[in-house]
Amino acid sequence: MDVTDRTTDGPDDEQANRWNGPAGHAWVDAQAVLDEVLRPFEHLLVEAVPAGPGGHVLDVGCGTGSTTLAVARRLGPAGRCVGVDIAEPMITAARARAEREGTAASFVRADAEDHAFEPATFDAVISRFGVMFFNDSVRAFANLRRAAKDEAELRFLTWRGLTENPFMTTAERAAAPFLPNLPARRPDEPGQFAFADPDKVRRILAESGWAEIDIRPVDVACTLPERELIPYFTRLGPVGLILGEADEQTRAKVVETVRAAFEPFVHGTEVRFTGACWMVGARASSASAPPRDTART
């Protein structure tokens, strides 16, 4: 099962096609469950945003908007939080949530790597597992740096390595014998574990104009209702995408095998696992601002 992998390992148009198609709709359908699984990570980011009146925050890879809305509530009516995501189904769902809540948040359907944000606009840039998927990470973080004010804070969560997050790949490891077309993980390319190496993250941020870089390990206890486990791994992640193309016999065998593989994580009515991630912080100092003419090609 893969609780946060919302990208592909291919070109930007492939990523956009995937997340504006079945994968994006599946994520929207599972919104309530995903929000609860990821709530502890959301709290870590929201607590890092200064409370009180005002403030202008950008949430990168906002998905269906849970973190964006939480930050907007923390900022109050005088503040503003903008969520950006490449997936139209998720942005549509996020806008509907904001309207229902009456929360002062806005959402942009765009690729944050090259979107023309208004320069020097944001007091903070945040992301909950949304920045590991850029085709060119240095270009993307340079673009975010230009959108930030001098002295603005960057803070995001990203996964540590595969071996530290065995829960994340349990489904595909168990299903692999039955699904020969299951894509292999390529940690060195854009994807869920692309930022597992903290030295790589530090280099990307330094080259893109961010300073005072701080990377700390965080282990978060996560829970999922056991009744949601099968719907979860049959709709989301690599297995969920491929399983839709399988015949009924193969599907039944995969579901049986994968569910058994998750048994070590099942405790009564709950599924429990540890999310091993990095909490990354940096600051946009005036001395580190990237040249404006390198923003886009």
C-alpha cells in the first residue's frame, strides 16, 4: 500500500494525465480516510505556521485541501492560504470543501515547478509530501523561492527511505508475483522516496536559493480502520492502478495475498504503522534569492 504516492516516474504530461484521470478520482473518493491517516503530519505543519491575524501561505501539492484549510483557519480571516496541485479532481474537491466551510482559502490547478506565482508574495511555503515529484527539483524550488518574500520560511515533510517505511511497499511486494506489469520503484527519480537522502535535499535547496537549511527525522504513529484496508490498497498506489486491469481470478488472489501480508500491522479494528519522514526547514534570505531570468524556459 502506498498512502501518499501521487505522481509518476515519467514526464510532466504523464504525471498530469495520471492525476487528472482515475488516480486523481480515486484519491478524491478516499479523501475522508486519507485525511485521517495523514492528520498527524498535517498537525506538524500547521503548528509551524505562526497563529494570529494575517499571513500569506502557499501549500504545495495540496491535494484535496485538508492542510490548506487547516492553515487558513489558523491564520484567521485576515490571512490567506493558497493551495496548488496539478490534479484537477483534487483541486475541484478542495474548492468545494472551502466553500462548504466558508474558510478563506483558495486553490490553483497548476504545476508549482513553473507556475507564474506573483513574486515575493508568500510569508511561508509548506508542503505535506508534495514536493518529491518535480521533474527538475532545483528549478521548482527556485520558482518557489521567487514566490516567497525575503525571510519567508519553507517547511515541508518528505518520506525517508524504503527500508524505514516497510508499510508503504507491503502491497506491491506481496502482489508482484501476480502482477508482472507492476512498475518497479526507482528511488533516484521523481516519486515518493525521491527525497530519502537528506544530502540530496540539502543540495537541491541550496542550489535553488534557500538558506538556513534544517533537516530532522520524525517518526509518526499512523492508524487506519481495518475495514478500510482492502478498499485502500485496491484503489490507491501502484497496486491499485494495475489491479483495475486484472481479471477477476487474479484480482481475488492479489486481494487475498496482500491482505495477509498486512497482518503484522493489524491490531484488532486498527491498522497501525510508523511513518518515517524528514521535517525540512529553510529560510528565504535576500542574499540567496535566485536570478529572476532562470525561472522559466
